[in-house]
Amino acid sequence: MASERRALAASSPRRPEALLGWMESLADPTRLRQLRLLERHELGVAELCDILQLPQSTVSRHLKVLADEGWVRSRAQGTTNLYRMDIGEADPAARRLWTLTREQTDDWATVAQDQLRLTRRLAEREPNQGFFAGAAGRWDRLREELYGKTFTQEAFLGLLPAEWIVADLGCGTGQVTEALAPHVRRVVGVDQSAAMLKAARRRTAGLDNVELKQGSLEALPLAAGTCDGGLLLLALTYVEDPAAVLGEAARVLRAGGRLVVTDLLRHDREEFRREMGQLRLGFDPREMERLLVAAGLDDVRVRPLAPDPEAKGPALLLATATRNPRIVRRT
Ligand SMILES: C[S@@+](CC[C@H](N)C(=O)[O-])C[C@H]1O[C@@H](n2cnc3c(N)ncnc32)[C@H](O)[C@@H]1O
């Protein structure tokens, strides 16, 4: 039966065993994700492992099933094999099955996350080609080797107005609070967890412009209009009512003050959510935009972030917004 099914082109849709073979090979989330990546790009196993965040043995095992069934082809390049989907000459019924499968996976959050990691991985290929060949191609790596990663963040922080008061909302162990402190007048960290605040206190002990407050994001222990900037980093997936929290964040900003939200993009990794104690599977960018507008914020911009090559979690989004100077709130 395996050899009968081997090539999609040789199969007849009227033979049930051919149809069963196609469906069996498609009936797996990892293989569907692989096909969605390989239908437009030729990729190596290492690239697929990186994009799918799966070990090589798993990726190779599923590729073999797809290759046996004729969905993908491979060719050798140097020491590696490159794979791509190729159903140009496949049985029309197999192609229709794939069209249906494509349609049904279009709104799958996992596929959207994979596409983000694919874009980043493809961009990493560029240094070896064309314009980027030679010294320019080596610069990014050399820059990191010689000077590390953190100085770029410090340089960006140097753009902050030195007179600002910034609220780090859901500050956790105070990593960001600590990083901000040298660059602004005052940082106020707020968190409900005594354990997190204890770690933040230890971390910021030597900084005299840091204030840490225990309190909830739904009722911030801060007066209205007292902050120039607000940060909500990786906190909103933990709250029951993100709209209420964003409304509170907007309340404490002065007119023209800036809010920055970074959180998980919508994803399907239920196990990740369970292990991290989050209440929701991330946010869709349009949903985040609506929430920020509803909170009375202006100049709302939301965009997916290019995933960090070493990050194992879901991809993130970045949202920025300004407190509308025209809104007069009664508090
Ligand atoms: C994943 S941590 C992120 C911490 C920090 N922002 C960071 O980027 O490292 C989320 C933090 O939000 C806090 N948090 C969650 N829900 C909260 C709420 N309703 N009120 C106050 N803090 C909350 C948690 O205690 C936790 O410290």
C-alpha cells in the first residue's frame, strides 16, 4: 500500500486507499504547519526546527511522512536537504483536498505565529547573499561578539525625556523598572504579588528614584494624570478584564502621556498558557487596537514583533498609544 500511495500524481481519487493515504498524512498538526511553510518556501530541516520550535527528530519524522505521500520533495544542497511542497502535477483531487486544508487553516493562530518566525528566519539568510556579502554580512555578528546585546537597549532608553515619571504596571521582579531608572526622573512599579515585589525591592535597592507599590492593575494606587509614561509588559494575559486595566492605565497618564503594551500575540499553545497561569491565549492585534481606543487612547499603533531567534515562547506584539489631550476625565 505504501508504494501505491507514494506519488500523489499516480493516485486515482476513486481508489479509497489513495484518499485515505492523503488524509492520513494531512491529519497531523505538525505536518499541516510544515506544509503551510513549504508551500511557498524551500526550507532546510534546521530552519524548520527553528520556525516550528520542535526538535530535529520530530521535524524529520513528519517530513518523511509527507515525502512518502508525495506532498513534499527534497533536494540536497551541501550537507543539508532542502524541502518544498510540490503538488503541481498531483492528482486534481489531492490538490482540491489541499485547497480545502489551506482554507481551513487560514485563521489558525499557530500558522500566523509560524509565518512570523519564517519571515525572521528568511531575513537571516540575507547576509550571505548579494549586497550583504562580505564585511557588511559579518557586521551584525561581529557587533554582538565585540560589544554584546544590551548597549542597544541602553541607547534607546537614552531617548526618553529625563524629566519623565514612568509607571511600570505589573512590574514583576523589577527588571524593566531597574533598566528605566537611570534614564528618567522617577519609576513607579506596581504589582499585586508580594513575592514579586520582594525580588523587585532587592533588585532596585540602590536606586533612589524607584518607588514600588503593592496594588492591583484594576485599581492602581496612583493619582489620575500623574505619569508621563506607562508600561504594561507581559501582564495583560493575566487579568480578567483587560479593558478595565487599560482604562486604569489611561487614567494615570497625563494628557499626551504615552502607554506601551507588549504581550503575547494570539496563539494556540494551551499547555503554555496552563503552565504560565495565564487567563488567555494572547491578543489579536485588531483586538488590542480596539481595547486601546476604547480606553480613550489616541495615535494607537499595534504591530507583531519579529520573534527573537532564541525565544521559545509565542511571538509578541507591541502596542503604543497616547493619552488623548482632549479627553477630560472625571476621577
Ligand atoms: C509575567 S509577569 C511580568 C512582569 C514584568 N512586567 C516583566 O516584563 O518582567 C506579570 C506580572 O503581573 C502581575 N499581575 C498580574 N495580574 C495582576 C493584577 N491584576 N494586578 C497587579 N499585578 C498583576 C503579576 O503579579 C506578575 O508580577
